[in-house]
Amino acid sequence: MHDELIAQAQAWLTEDPDPDTRTELARLIDAKDETELAARFSGTLQFGTAGLRGELGAGPMRMNRSVVIRAAAGLAAYLKKQGHPAGEGEAGLVVIGYDARHKSHDFAQDTAAVMTGAGLRAAVLPRPLPTPVLAFAIRHLGAVAGVEVTASHNPPRDNGYKVYLGDGSQIVPPADIDIAAEIAAVPSLTTVPRPTEGWDTLDDSVLDAYLARTDAVLSEGSPRTARTVYTAMHGVGKDVLLAAFARAGFPAPVLVAEQADPDPEFPTVAFPNPEEPGAMDLAFATARALSGETAPDLIIANDPDADRCAVAVQDDTDGTGWRMLRGDEVGALLAAHLVHRGATGTFAESIVSSSLLGRIAEKAGLPHVETLTGFKWIARAEGLRYGYEEALGYCVDPDGVRDKDGITAALLITELASRLKEEGRTLLDLLDDLAVEHGLHATDQLSVRVEDLSLIAAAMRRLREQPPTELAGLPITRTDDLTRGTAELPPTDGLRYTLDGARVIVRPSGTEPKLKCYLEVVIPVGSHKDLPAARAKATALLESIKRDLSTAAGI
């Protein structure tokens, strides 16, 4: 096995075009580091509905230029089989965007070279920009596909490769399976033509068009008075968000200086994800330091590729003065705001998001759809007007960006905060109103990060073989094994429990080594004075469900 592993590594080394990973791999071969080599050559990084995502490094189980070139070659072969190059004598266009992570620019350039060598046209965005700008550019430029090089909010050591088709939404089966087959069929990097020129680097006109499109998000003549603190979380959101806010006429956001500029090391956070503990601490500190006329009404955070949007509000309940709203709370607020503005069309959400959206849509007489997790599904809802998922993703302008967009979501929530401010109210006041009108929908999550992925499979197997009959003393009235699919949903690895006044969904994360459990309890509320008791009851129930579920899953 040792000789075979060394031979495999040496064969990879001869093709590797990147001096950094060549040096890394040569060192491992010279050291005969069988453990590390086995980890890198135990298979290949799998291409799925999230594209590729993994740790940077040498070998087929890591993200590197060799893996990206193969992925690009597979995508190009797939596009050609779909009839591209196509059109009136002109090859199909593939637009490529990238963030500011390690190697992102290199991966984007490699992708452009491969597309050009395959007879397609390629155009690369002018610099690291938010993922929604790429999603916009696909539709705006009439491209047949798009690629975004990003690992979103993953740790600094990771990078990823997200693929969109010509409708501007992310790939879903069977496209991912077909592309993966084409990637597997690439015999050698020497068979992949990679010219050194021939593709376009776009200018700022596509970004200008994206910013012009943001005008469609806001109501003409709406108040623009809310003050914000903003963090880009060391990502690429700052310049685009500031330009969008200036264009809209909002007060200029106060920046969290330590996190304002792109830095692939993400030095101030353990994980560059606003949902992770501690990630928002600097934003809270920045907001607390402001007072008087400069005091902010809300805090806005993007994740590093700015497709997600987090919102925090003043709230003294835990002594910090600020509280980050849950994705479900922001999802409901934006929905209520759009209904107030007279929006029509389908309101869509993932199955793990709060059922409150369905109540809001029903009351407004609007269609409501639940999809599998991820915007690749939400974006495909028929007649989509608004879509969201609890993981801080919001699509507020589907005709412009058919994906989650942290820039336009920030604009819309700031417009809502401005309207409420003019009425002497806050986002929390509106949340109270929604709870009284529709019942208190309280959500929480039990999320377990693992080093050993087999622990996730073991937990799912245990829940299937020894299913719980009650959680927190509430009987489970229905269990759906989502691997079988439903009338509305294609199959996926997940379990859904319906309880009396509660709902639980358990699923492995598609992008991180996590088991995720999504909890919701619904408490009827008679009036505003009943809210404190309802919230206390909901909190106790959620904690009890978490404990019982953890025991049942063995995690």
C-alpha cells in the first residue's frame, strides 16, 4: 500500500501546475508521511449540489488548482453536451466571480482558461466581489453558466467552487450528477487545453448595473433615516454595500474597522460566520461606543462573500445592549414589510425555516411554498417574489438575483427599520405584533460540529432504528423520513418530526461537517401582555427538546 500511495502522489505531482502545492506534496513524499498522504489520496473531493468545497492543499481530496481545472473541464464538457457553444454563431458565455480567499483569483483564472480552451467564451469579474453580483451578472449578460469561487463562511483554510446555470440559480440534480460524471471522465490535466489569453476581464459596468438594479428593492419615497453599524466580516461586501446605501440615500454605515477589509486569514473571528459565537462581538462594541445622534438603530453583518445578511438590534435582556436576530425573525420581518408594501407572488422558504412565513402569506392571500434546504431549491419556486432560509439567506429581488443576496436584504431591512423609526417603533415591536397576530413562533438549533463524519451517519442511523416517541413530553404525532421524498419534496437525507405545537428536522449539513437539528415551537398569544410568559414557555420547551433530541441521537 505504501509504494502504491507514493506512486499515486508522484503521478499527481507531475501534473500539478501550482508551485505552492507542488512544494507541499514533494515534502510529504520525501518524508514518506503515509498518514497525511492517505488523507489526501483516499478518494476525490466530490462535486455535488454545492459544487466543491474543502480544505486547501495538494491532492485530490483537497481544493487546489488541479482539482479546479478538472472541475472546469467537466463543466465545459457538460455545457457543450447541452448544446453550447450555441446562439447565432457565438459561443456560450460563462461568467466567473471570486472572493478574497487564498487561491480564489488563481482558481478563477484557471476556470476562464479552461472555458476558453473548450471553445466557450469566458468573462471574469474585475476583482473580488460579492457572490450576488456574479448571480446577477449571469442573467444580466445572458450567460449559459456561472462559477463563483468562494467558501462563503467556512474557516480560512477552505475554499469552494459554486456552479450556476443560465437561469442564474445554482445547479440541482441531475445537473450536478452529470457534471460530476464529466469531471471523472477527464483522463489527465495534459488533455485539458488552457490558453494563456482569450477571455475577458469585465469592467465595472456589470457592478454598476447591479447597483442600479438595487433601486427596484426599495419603495419610491420611503423613509431612509435608520442608522447602521456594518461589518463585512473580513470579506468582500464593504464597497458594494456602501455604494448601495449611498445610492439609496441612507446614512453612511459606521464600519467595524477591524473587519472592514478583505483578509483571507479572518484574524478576529474563530469562524467568519455571523451565526457563530463571538463573531459579532466587535460589531456590538462598535455600536455601544456610539451615542446621541450617531447611535445606530441596527447592526448589519454580511458573511465573507456577502450573500448572507445578519441583523442585530438594541436589546438589554442579556446585558450586552444588543441582540442578533435569528434568521427566522429577519425572514418574517422582511415578509411582513413586503406584504405591507403590497407585494404579490410566491413566498418560499426551506423546510427548516419557520412556519410563520406560511401564516403571513396565508393572511395576505399569497401563495406559499416549502422547498428542500438551500437557495438552489428556493430560487426555483414558481412565481417567486420572496424567498428565505433560516441560515441568514434572503432573496428579495428574484428578477435581479435568483439567489440569496446580503446586499439587497440589508437595504430592505434598513428601509423597514426607517419606516418603523418614523412611527416611533422598532423591529422588535413589529416582531411582537406578528407574535400576537399569528402566535409566537420560536426557533432554535442544535448544531454539532464533528471531526469524524461517521458520527453524523451513526446519529442518523440511531434515530431511524430507535425513533423517539416524544420530545420534551410532547408526543410525536408524525415522523417523515425525507430520504423517501414527499409529494412536494424530492428525496434528501433528513428526518422530520411533527409534535403537538412543535416541529423538529434533523439533517447533515451539505457544506460543513455538522449535524443540524432545527427546532420550532408555536405558542398561542392572546395579547401583548401575554408575550413574556409565552417567550419563557417557548424557551423552556426548546431547551427540553434539545436535551431529549441530543440523547435520542447520541450526540
